[in-house]
Amino acid sequence: MGDDTIKKNISKNIAKYRESAGLSQKELANKLGVVPSRISNWETGANCPTIDILFEVCEVLGVSINDIYGVYPDSKFVLKYGEQDLLKKYRTLDSHGKKVVDFVLTEEADRCSCESTCTLSVEEQCAAAARDIRKYIGQIDVHDPDAGRKLEALIRGDHPESKQIG
């Protein structure tokens, strides 16, 4: 990861975590004993705080230095800006919410990997879609007043459990 990427991460993350903490630039500046224009310069990337001040920023904002840098050395990959928020949101979900997200993520990953490596003919794709539809039809309660709408959505590909055919 280059210096420019780290500087951009620091700039974005200072602003992001300051806003998350509900602090204005002026309020953060007062807590750190600096002028507000320094906070603005850090957040726009005009310059970066020294490492000593950066640790103070982390302490005031209640985040780790890794959060500010956007780098997590124990992992084999770096979370991009925005992915950190998704991970934090995922961690707040209850077990049902996590199961839903896991299901959707698995289905989408399968769909995308199939699209990039799929060599099925149109007929084979249609046959696969028909198998998927038959599989999910069994899960639709025929006594449900919305059963028809759900089945139509499944066939159109609008149903959450339907697979998109490329």
C-alpha cells in the first residue's frame, strides 16, 4: 500500500470518525489543543498529523490507529473505505440477520462466479433456472395470500431467492 493511499485513508477516516463521534472540526481541535484549520487540512489531505497527534486523535475519537490508517495487519487483506462500516453493521446483527446476509452473500458470490466462468448454453441456463424455480416453489406456502405474487417474482428474478440468469 503506497503512501498516497495511507494518506487518503487517514484523511477520510479522521473525518469519518470525527463525524461518528458527533464532533465538529472546531470541537475536535479544542480537544487536541490545535486550531480548527489544522483539522480541516488533515481531512482534506493538505497535510497529515504527526504520529504523536495521530495517537491523540485516536484516543479522542475512541478508535485504534489501525482504524485511522485503514490497515489491519493481522489479516491477509486490507478493508477498503466503506467495507469497515459494512463489517461493523454486520457485527450488530442478531443471528437471524446474519443468516439472511450470509444467504444473500453466498448466492450472489455463486451467481457472480458462475457468470465469470459460466460456459452453459442458453438452454442449459434455462434448465438450471427451471430447477431453481422448482426448488423454491416447494418453499412457497400455497395458503399464503401472496403466494402468486411471490411465484411471479421468483420467475421474473425479482424474488430474493431467485437466481439471475445471465
